[in-house]
Amino acid sequence: MESSLKYALMINLSQDPNDWLFVTEDTGSCMDLLPMTYDDRILAEHAAGVWAATHQRPCKVVEYLNE
């Protein structure tokens, strides 16, 4: 299986600046969480901006190795 670099969004929901969670896809099950990933960093940065503005929470883009 080939690994590929993708980009994922992480949000901060608490007062702790080190407490970040992945934004996940809706898989229909809370037991099967998958980070929402993007092939392109620019698209991920755009999505992070929309997410942060809509939800008024800090959001950042991180590299994610899809294995």
C-alpha cells in the first residue's frame, strides 16, 4: 500500500493552546472517525478559513500521512 501526504484540519475547542482535534468526515459512526483530508494545501487553507469563520474557533492545517 502506498503512503501519500495529505493535509488535514485541526481545531482547538478548549482554553488549552495545546489541545487540538482533527476535523473528521461523517462516516455515520462515531466509532469509525477519519480525518477530513485534502490533496492540496491551498484547498485545505481555504477550508480552514471557512471553518474558523463559521464556527469562530481556531483552525490550522497540518500535514497528514495517509497510510
